[in-house]
Amino acid sequence: MTNYPSGENRRGPQPKPTAIKALHGSRIRNSNEARPTKNWIVAPNSLTTEARKCWDEMVPELLRMGLLCPADSKLFAEFCESTVIVRLARIQVMRMMTGEYEPKAGAANPFNSYARAIAVLTNLGGRFGLTPADRTRIQVEQDRSEDDLISA
């Protein structure tokens, strides 16, 4: 079996999380799996102003849901920057559709730029469980004290 350093060239579906394997009674191959801490994370200084707004809006909820940890900060920063790029590409497409903007010969097509930006945003967002379908695949430990409706 080959170990791939960053997951490139792997085939087939992504592996099940260890927590799900344990629930199903499957054999756990990596008993020393890394478990990130649940501490507050700090936004990288390199974020643009608009990306920082996205960060400030989304991080508290993702931390509450247990979907974000300090090890994720750089990748989540790229997600935040991607939201800015999607917004700018969408503005460019809308300007072209209304006739405010005429792309120069040889310039990138705004529709293609927008489609690529959406693909990147969707890919990164899926890694953080940002759609209902993605969240069905993620298991997190629940704090029973907050969700105990019977004793309330």
C-alpha cells in the first residue's frame, strides 16, 4: 500500500471517518489518528478586508458545530478569500450581461472565471461541511448538556 503525502492520485471514495468506523464495529487501522483541539482559532493576518468579514461571520458558528479547529485556519482562510473572488466574478458577469462591461479581445471570459471560482468555493466549502449533504458525512462529538431537551 502506498502512502500519499497530501492525498493526490488516490482513487475511489474518501475513507470513512474513524468515529463512523468505530460505531459500525469496523476494524480501526489508525489508532493514533490526529485529533485536533477545539480551541478558538485566530484569523491569519494575510486575509483581505472582505475575506475577514466572511471569517468573522462564519467561524463562531463552525466552532460551535465542531467543524473547525486551529489546524484548519489556513485552508479556511482560502475558503474566505474564495468567497470574495466569487463575489467579484459575479459582479463582472452581471456588468457584462447589462452591457456595462465589454471584455477585451483575448481577455478571460467572466463566465469561465465565475464557474472556476464557484468550483473552488464548493470544493473548499465541502471540506468544512458547509452544505447539508456535506454535513451528513461528518461526525462530531455532541455536548449533551446543551441539547438535553428532556431535562429542560
